[in-house]
Amino acid sequence: MMAGEPVVRLTALRVDFKTGDGVEQVIKDVTLRIDPGEIVGLVGESGCGKSVTAKLLLGILPMPPAVVKAGRIEMFGRDLGALAAAERDALKKFVAYVPQDPSAVLNPSFTIASQMIDMIIWYASDRRLLTYFLKRHNRAEVARARDHAAHLLGKVYIADPDQVLRRYPVQLSGGMRQRVLLAMALSGSPLLMIADEPTTALDVTVQKRTIELLKDLVSRERLAGLYITHDLGVAREICARTYVMYAGTTVENGPTGPLLDAPLHPYTRGLVEAIPSLAGGLPKTIAGQVPDYLSPPRGCRFAPRCPDAFERCRETPAQVEMDRVESAAGRQVSCWLYGQEARV
């Protein structure tokens, strides 16, 4: 990857799912860019395609039933569409994943040391089973892996790594388990870290510390970060830029603060207005629900729920390449309400 290149760039991506009921158009139009040293947010309702996008970048989206129908996927300076399967698989080692619930990932029957050593040796064996088993039964390899595990725990500011390595997950607090997962995510020296709501199960004070730790890790290790969330408050805290996703389309993006302070797309405005206020009163809601991917709306996918929709919105989707309007300060919005021909 050359200096200055984005770590991830998705352009007008479309992903369909072939099911027994027909073809689901789950990802219709996603454009996304992540640069080294920054955390980018991906926000939206449940079912909008955030997890599908993450699985695609992780290389774990099952194909079939998923099929990439259009668009371009570039990671680490490589066009994934032009690579052989083995070459695409080799890129997985540069991607780390931090899941939502550490308790669902860490095995309660094994110590932290055992689980971290396994992962470190697995990466060192280039994920070849024979090499892994040989290294796992070599005392020198295990000792080196344990030392590296302690080093990684130190990177996430765990004060006594040796003591934590001897413990089982149930003996650690929720915040400490999340730090262990962050340390494990660094095992393969990744270039991209994908975090899927990693602070949801934590209390407010631990959540704050975890957010600061994530920001510190991305900056210190020069990683690119993708933070998936539906919590706009957390996105404001951690994400330099944010992409708003609705029904498989990225409808707006820009610097997180200005985007949340003055949203352009009606869907983004709806998300912001749905945040409970300390001043009291009930928050607003967005009427309706995410469309059926088997038979999505003909025009803009948000049009059936949009209070500002007009005829063109219902007939013609605002497409990234032709109709995405760039505004001041790096803001972009895909909506017929903007531009000279919006209401013609």
C-alpha cells in the first residue's frame, strides 16, 4: 500500500443475496473511505446493512448466497475484484475485529494466556494447521508467544499482564475483558480494525475509558478504524468522520461533529431528533420501517418514510456517481432535495 492511499475504499458497492424467496438487494449503493490513523463511523438502524459491510471487509461474508453485483472494493491498495481467492484470503490477516460482547467470544474454560497464545501462534503459522500444531507443541514457541501476549496486554494499559494471563475470563471485569479483546486484535499486526459496538455492554465510565483507549490505539499503531454503531453520542466521541447508512445505501457522510449538528439528509435528521433529550419530553420517531429487500422501493429507499419526499424521490434513486452533491467542509449527501434539479 502506497503512502497517502486509503486503507479501505468502497465505491458504489452492490451486494445481493440469493435466497429461496428470491434475490434480496441488501447492499445497493455503499461508498466508504477509511484513511490510516482515523476512525470512521458507520451508523444506522438495525437491518440497514452495517454488519454485511463489515463481514465483507473481514472476508467472512458467505458467497453464495451473497454476490457482489457491482461496484469496487479496494483494501490495502489492492482491488479485491481482480485478486484470486488465495490472494484475497491472505489479506484477512491485516484485518482485526473487536466484537460487541467479550463474554460471547472468550472461552470461559481456558485462561487468557491459553487463548492469546493460540491466536498469536495461529498468526505466526500463517494459518496453516500443520505449522500451527508444530509450533503449539514447541516449548520455545509457546514461551515467545506468552511474552508477546504480555506485551500486547501492556499496549492496552493492563498494569499486571502476567496476572491477567493466568486468569479465566469470568475472573475479569467487563472493561478488562474488552481490553483483552483489543490486545488480541493486535496479535496479527493489523492495518484495519473493525469494532462492532464494543462499548454497548459497558457502564458509562468504563465506556468512556474504552473509547479513549480505542482512539489511542488507532493513533499510536497508525491503524484505520471502522466503528459500527447506532449510538450517535458514541460516534461523536470517537469518529473523525461518519457515514450514515439506510437500507443498504450510504445517504450522507462528513466530519462527525458538523454532520450531527446540522444533518442534511432527512434520515440523518430523523436519527438525530430521535435522541432522548436531558431537557425532558419524548424524542421523535421515524415513522415506518426499513423496506423489504426482496422488493425495495423503486426510487429512494427512504422515500416511503421521508416527510420531505416528492415525486422524483419515489421514482428515481439518487445515485452516488451522478447525483451525490458535495457541500462545504467535506460533507456529502445523496438526496434529491439538493442540487439545481431537485424539484424540477
